[in-house]
Amino acid sequence: MNIGFDISQTGSGKAGCGYYTHAMIKAMLAIAPQHHYALYPSFGDFFFDAKMPLLNPYNGNRVNYGARHLTRETAGAFWNQPELEAALGHPDIIHANNFWTPVQIASSRLIYTLYDLGFTVNPDWSTGANRIGCFDGIFRSSVAADWVVAISEYSRAHYLRLFPHFPSDRVRVVHPCSRFEDSAQQGLPPAAVKRFGTGEFWLSVGTIEPRKNQRLLVEAYARYLQAGGRSMPLVLAGGKGWLMEDFQEYLAKLGISDRVILTGYVSDSEMIWLYRNCYANLYPSVFEGFGLPVLEGMHFGAPTLCSNATSIPEVAGDAALLLTPHEPEPWTLAMLDLASNQGSRHRLILAARARAKHFDWERSAASILAIYEEATRSPKRAAMSQTTSHAGDSRVENVG
């Protein structure tokens, strides 16, 4: 097959979507090097990373880097041109991974990765521009995509509720997995936490933004300290997102500015160290398409306390303490209990490692490739719709 694959979010500042795409293409290249891969460092006009590498970072004899654009404007002009398929060389598959969707694809099979639809649930979780861009891309996918790959059963069900016209048998679930291949890696500590040893800090991973729910977590942590909980700092590992400009003021109001460590964006090596050495990994997110930090923490044996909302229980299974993301008190009580109960912590470590083994990139990549194969053997959705429409017209004529 000739596969066109969007890698536009896999640059140095990648987050969840980028990690999924990065790990997926690496796994596909490893298990199916016989295909031809065109990797697109830009894709559409919604997301653009001017710092994408100049040279293709993914190796393979049949791998080439697609057209690279230096500005959002030139990228937008390229991807919105009427003859896009010809410009791309008429690949068998075009796989979109960054919310944006082309709608002018006449023969290639268009595969669309669905992460989440949180922006349709609460406008306070993102900016207006992001909501519009995400909804535009997902709506266009409901019209133009031939197949949708959802990263969780929850996201699949949510998509079909919003777009019931999309054929449900063409929405498949392919789970992400940990981006870290070797669970024995030790990593290196971020500078901000070098003075702490194993089991001497709480950890929460994620971009600092409303949907990740750090406000509730720090309130729970403040109550934990007030209740006499073991003196361990709370480390928030993640870059600054949107709509949280007053977060430092909020920490000061709670009186815990000196107890909360904001690392900012951390490298993979630093993230490994944090997962391996935290007392527990706390993930209070209100809404997730999957919840990758839960799985990645479990990969390194991090005891896990996480939200019981949306897709997160699908990831955690029975290997974590599941808590409501809407009240701080259950988090405070769980932290107090875990801090004083080494037996419970040890059981969570064992359960986490066992749960992480259920997710494997080789299996996920094989599932994606099987969808590609099925897609190339199947008619495009447009052709199916035309057939149905003509059949309907014929029935009407016969009745007349």
C-alpha cells in the first residue's frame, strides 16, 4: 500500500495527540516495512508547527517526508487545493491525525483519528478559536472520512451520538499505548525535583489547563496538608495551557505556593524518572479521550489515583483508585489513606504493572494496518451514499 500519514503534531513540543501519532508510525514501520509511507510534516490549516524537523526523523527504505511548509499560509494553500490527491501522488490511504480533515478526496481512502470531543461539552475548557477549529475538523470528518479510528470506546460512542449518520461499523477503536518502550529505564530527574528521592513527592502529569482539573487537585492537596498528611510536595509536570493565567495566584490563596512544584514541559527521560519515583500518580481530569498519563505511569509501576469520568476507567481498569473529579474531599481522603498505608501502595504498584501489559503498540499498529487493508477493499462512503440514494429514487419511481 501507499500510505500517507499525518505526523504534524509529532514535533519537539508534542502532547497526547503527537505521542499517539509518533508511537503509531514507529510501530507500523517496524511491523510492516513493505508498504510505502509518505509522512506529512504539515497537515491542513488548523495546526501548524514551524519547528518541525527539516529532515524525516522516521527511518525506512520506503519512507519519505511529504511536502514541508515554512508558514501556515503556504501549508493552508497546499492542503486546501482542489487537486490535493494529485499533489500527494494519489496514495491508497490518507490518515489524518490532527483534527483537520480534507474534504476533496475522491479516490484515496481517508482515515480520521478521533481523540476526544471535550470541546463540545464545556466551552470553559478551551479557547473559542480552538473550539471552532476542532469542531470544524471533526464535523468535516463526519462528512468526508471513510473510516474513523477512535482512541477509546468512550470516544467512539460520543462521536456516534453526535454524528448518527456515520456508519457505526466504520468507527473502530484502537487504543494508544505507553510511548516508553522499556519499563526498566531509569530516566533523569528534572532540575526542580533533584533534591527529592524515591517516594518523596506526589505527581500529576498534564498540560496546565481547566479540563485537566489542577485547581481541584491543589485544593485537595491543601486540605491534605491541613489534615496533617505526610509532608510531600505536589509536582505538576506539564506545559502551560490556556485559561489558567491566575493559577499561581490560586496557589498563593491556598497558601501552598512553596509546596507545589511546576516543572513546565519535561523531556521523556525526565518524565520516566518522575513516574518511577513518585509516591503516587494523581490524574483528576474531568474529560479525556483516553488518559495517556494514567497508562504511562502504570507502565513504570506508579500507584495511581485517577478520575472515574469518561474514558479513564477504560484505561485504569481495576488497577487504580477511581475518584470523582468534581469534589476535592475524596482526593484528600485517598491521599491521606495512601500516605499512611504502604501495603495499599505496594498493591497498586503490582496492579499498575499488570494493567499496563494489556496495551501493546504492536497490536495497535496491526489493528490500524488491518483497517487500511479493509478500507482499500471497500467502497468509499461517497459511493455507498450514491448507491443508497439511487436505490431510494428507484423505489419512489416504482411506487409512482
